[in-house]
Amino acid sequence: MENAHNNSISLNKYISNTGICSRREADKLIEAGRVKINNILAQKGNRVFAGDTVLLDGKALKQKPKTIYLAFNKPIGIVCTTDPKEPKNIINYINHPQRLFPIGRLDKPSQGLIFLTNDGDIVNKILRAGNNHEKEYIVKVKQLITPDFIKKMSNGIPILGTVTKKCLVEQLDEHRFKIILTQGLNRQIRRMCTFLNYDVVSLKRVRIMNVKLGKLKVGNWRELNPRELSTIQKLVAHSSKTEEASRDHRKKNKK
């Protein structure tokens, strides 16, 4: 009995969790005979179990889905799209019960950290922050790395009609280097290496902002912890305000 109780929720809480009213107001709806559970007239104190249907005035009530933020270690070959026509799309691979969106992208031949969420607001804030958050990669190349290669990669490479921003590049061994980007041009690292006649053997993203890939295994995901989420919110809050402020400023100038 105890386990069954733990897997249920009080009816008034269930109703208030949909966002339509408070628990006290939910009790009034129940007392007025306007609420049914599985087509049976409900009473105060009833509990709702998984699979139950709660009706208000004959219409089914649905709870708001829990807000989810995932860190996922994307395998090579998985495509960062929600398009069901793509057989190897990231959503099908994760197969999460909630409808999720990837934040940004990670190329099909690349592996590593990507965020997924059902919170459209944070997707917009992070993408709007654009060039203001760091992404760290470990890259292995076929050719021997030289000091000249590191210097040129750090100072900017002409690709896609622009020059990449200066960034931190650090050699790890003869064939591997670490690079921290604050911009996300299409296939940026691969294009930069190609410009310098270097072939990328493997590319792994190991950090986005304050969140590290750590020991998360390829193909696995975990929920972001409260500390990580709090820091992300702080990091994107300023960028969001800056964007809104610049928009307001443009509006004023137009007037």
C-alpha cells in the first residue's frame, strides 16, 4: 500500500499542477461535483495514479510536463535534428518520453557534448547568447602539429567569407590539440584545419560553458544538476538582456 501511495498524487495537487488554479480552488471544483477520475465522480482526498484520467466538466486535464535539461554524449553518426525523415536523428536515438530539442548542433562525424531540453525559453537564450559562451573540443589530426599550426589556428582563419575569432588553442601531443571557441560557424574546426592542409581524424566536444562531458559514456545522457543550471541561467541572462536592450536601442534610433 505504501508504494502505491508513493506512486500517486493528491487530486487537488494534480489539478493545481496543470496551472489552472490553486489547490484550494481545486477542492472547490471537486466539492461542486465538476471533477471525475476515470468517469467516476471524485471526492476530496482522492488520489491520482499513473494511467488515471482526470476530467473537469467532462474534459481531460493534462499536467504540464516536467522541465528537462539533458547533457548527452552524442555518438559519431547521429544527426542533431528533430526531423523524423532522418533515420539517425538525435531524438529517435535518445527515445525520451518527453518531446525534446537539441540546443545548437554537433556535426554528424563529431562526438561529444550537446544539450537537449523541452524548455524553449532557454534554447532561445543560449542561441541568442551566440558568441558569448565557450565550447571546448579535443581534436586529433592526421598530420604532425607544428607551432605554426597552433599560432595560425589561434589568430584566426579565413573561412565562409569571414575570419574566425581569435581563440585559445593548446597542443596536447603530436597529433592532438584542444580548442575553445566562442562562435559556432558551420563545421568551423574542420574548415579551419582544411585551410591549413590538416585532416581531422576525430573531433570531440568536451565542454559547453560550465558543463563538462566528464565520464559520461558515448550514447548516454544525464540531467543537468541544479548548480549547472543555475550557472547557465546566469551566463545567458546577461546576453539575453543585452539582445533585448540592443533591440530597444534600435527601435529608439528608428524613431
